[in-house]
Amino acid sequence: MPRGSKSGATSSSGQMTSHGQMASSSSCSVATEATVKDMLKELTHLVGQVQEERSRGEHNLTNITKTHERMQQEHKISPYYKSKLRGLYTTAMQDAEAEAELLKRTIDKIQEVKGVKSSDPSRNGPPKQAMRRGVLMSMLVQKAHSLPMWTGSGKSSDRPPPLCGAVPADSNYIAKPEDLVAARVKDKEGEENWILAEVVSYSGNTNKYEVDDIDAEEGRERHILSRRRIVPLPIWKANPETDNEALFAKKMLVLALYPQTTCFYPALTHEPPKRPNDDYSVLFEDTSYPDGYSPPLNVAQRYVIMCKDDRRK
């Protein structure tokens, strides 16, 4: 067969395959959008229920405040007020539990929407273009602030799950597309660094991840890495007031995202978070300081992970 004819046949076949893939991807995208649309309706309904429950709870709390004010005016605690307050506080606890359950369902629905969108095959493709530095840093701060806090069911036996704060992932855990992870990569000089990356896909056949460097200078830089070179980031914040055991203790060796960068470096925890929205205070290893550590710097829970043994290559 003449080379020109073979080339033409190959080109035609390639076009047919490409068009078939495009049609398949397009139909998947339409189905995904329809699913997401239905789920967003459910999410809107849940948010409305949260608002209703909160309004009901606020009304009851107002009644509690007014009852206390009347007691102070009368300078006595009568059996009537004792009985009334007991009922009001019982209702307040029930309202709080109901609101917490609705908030948990709302957060679960948000995660469900994100999961459906990330599984859309049309989202897989070449690396995304790099964003401006300031925009990237603002996005990372927002992702840290928006990390949901683990609330549990309120039972003493309900312990923080894997990937809550310092609790590591299960050994069989697979990060999902678009999840942020710490990835150990080699630079052009052969030096290994822990970088912030976004999962593109995972192959069960090779047990390897495909990830994008979130901060490559010339567009996204893609890496194919084994599972041991990937550390999933927390998907819940731990509440220091209720789940202190799910936080890294003082003077523990961790990997932390250095402020205004997208690289993780070894650090010692200087102070764990004390309140729900607090960050860690950490001391980064730095030989330019006399004691070998930087002054204390704040790093959000989302970007503090267990330090892996650097000797294992």
C-alpha cells in the first residue's frame, strides 16, 4: 500500500476514534451536569432546613435569656423558673443536635457533589494552566478556611476518623481526582522535595498516581508517582476542644507547608491549635538560625501532615 494511502487511512481512523471519544465524553458530561443539578436542588433544600432549625433554636435561646433576666429582677429562683429553665434547656439541646445533624448532611452532600464533578471524564486532559501567584496563594488560604470540622455524633465512642487532623489515612485509601496531596518529586537537579499537588487520576493496575504540580511556572507540571510518594491532606479539621488527640502534639516532627509557598518542609510543632479556627504554630528546620529552627510561623491544619522518613527513597 502506498505510504500516502496508509497515512490517509490512519488519519481517517484516528479522526473516527477522536470523534467517538468526544461524543462519549460529551454524553458523560451532560449526564454529570444533570446529576449535579438534582443534587444541588437537594443541597438548597438542606440549607433551607438548616436556616429554619437555626431560627427555631435562636427563638428558644431568647426565651432562656429572658427567663434569666426575670429571675434576676425578682432576686429568687422559684420552682416555676426551675421547671421552665429545665424544659427550655432540654429543648435547646435537642435543637442544637438537630441543627448539627442537618449541617453534617449538608457537608456530606457538598462532598458528594464534588465527587461527582471530579469523576466527570471530560475534566481529565492536559495539565491546567498556572494561575497568578497572588491568586494561587489566596485560593490555598480559602481551601484551608473552608475545610469542614469533624463534629461526630456527640457520643464518647465516636472517635475522629482517618484524615481528620493528624489521623493518617487508612493503608488502602485512594485519593480522588482534584484532591490536594503532598507529593514527593525530583527536581531537575535530582533533589527530592515535597510539593503541593492535585490528583489527576490513580491506576489500580500500576498502583501509581498521576498528579499536577499546583505551582509549576510554565503551566502545570505532571508527575506519575507511586503511592508511597503521596500523602493525602486532611479532609476534616480536628476540634481542639473535643478531639485534641487528633492533633499533633507539641514538639512533634511534621511536614508543613511553608507560608506563601507550595512546598512542604520538616518542622517541629511549637503550639497546637487551642480553638477550632486556630492554626498550628511551627518551627521550620532552618540552618541559618543558631538553634537550627525558624521563629514560630502559623500553618493551617489542612497543610500539616505526618513527616515521612526521608531516608526511604
